[in-house]
Amino acid sequence: MSLSDKHQCREIITKAICGKGRKFSTVTHTVTPPHNPTSILGAWIINHQYEAVAAGDGIEVIGTYDCNIWYSYDKNSQTDVAKETVSYVEFVPLSYLDPKHRASTVEVSAEATQEPSCVEASVSSGGGNVIIRVEREFAVELVAETKVRVLVCSRGHGDYDDKEFEFAGDDGDYEDLDPDSLDDEL
């Protein structure tokens, strides 16, 4: 009996994660308030919205957020809040990409692993603008149909013929387990 009589290899088309990437970035924005600021009292980012689109060998994250700057003016005698909506396009390269995925089935997604946040705000040297530094990070995935190969045994399950397997649902017996007796390594 030859090996080919016992085993076969088959290709299965399945939907799988075929690409992944992550990118951290720091960007600088200039906000021009209606009054010349004396000092910055606070700066924050709100209303972040984004979507992901496939773009060549990466994924583009296209989004907007509002920069709110609380500042004093008129020699620190009055305060106001300046608001500006910022649009951005962040290209996230894929560190892994299955070259054999079916391009017509591609779906992409992005997750903000670090929402945009202001890490520094200062009055510009000319005094009329506020310069803010924003950090953000995205993790992206590309899902598509691809082929995987599986080994098919034509004559039963080999060593598993005399074994019994129980695949019943959870019967709730896990409360009696001693966590100290479990092995932490897999």
C-alpha cells in the first residue's frame, strides 16, 4: 500500500485574516483661535470617527476629530475655547500579506488601539496660534478568501478509531476545579 492510498491533500477555500498591520504616529496641528492666546489651560480631542479602505499594499484609515483648546487671552484676564475639526488619512502598511488571497473578496477593518489624544499644546512663537501634538495608533486587518491545504485520511481516523470523544456543551463543572493544579503553559 502506498502513502497516496492512505492520505490525500485537499485545498479548501476559506475566509481568513490574510494581512495585518499596526502604526503609531505623532502629528502636529495648528489651531488659530479668535483671540491671541496668552496661555493654554487645556487641550483635548473629541468626536473621533474613522473608516478603513484597502490601498495597494496597505490600508488607509480616513477620519476626523475635533481639537478643543481652552486658552486665556487679554493678559490672562479672559478665557475661551477654540474648536477645529481635523481631517486625516493615515496609511498603515501591512507587515504580513498572503499573496494568494482572492482580491475580489477583500474586507478591511481598523481599530484605534490608541485613540487620538493631545500630548502637548503650546502658544506659537508669533503668539497668534496654538500648536498641538497628537498621538494615535491603529491596528488593521485584511480579511479575504484564500486556500488552505488539509490532509485527508481515506481509511478512518488511524489511531483515533478506538477513542471516544465527547463534544457536549458546557455542563458547568468548572467551579470545582483547583486553579493551582492547572498548567499555565500550553
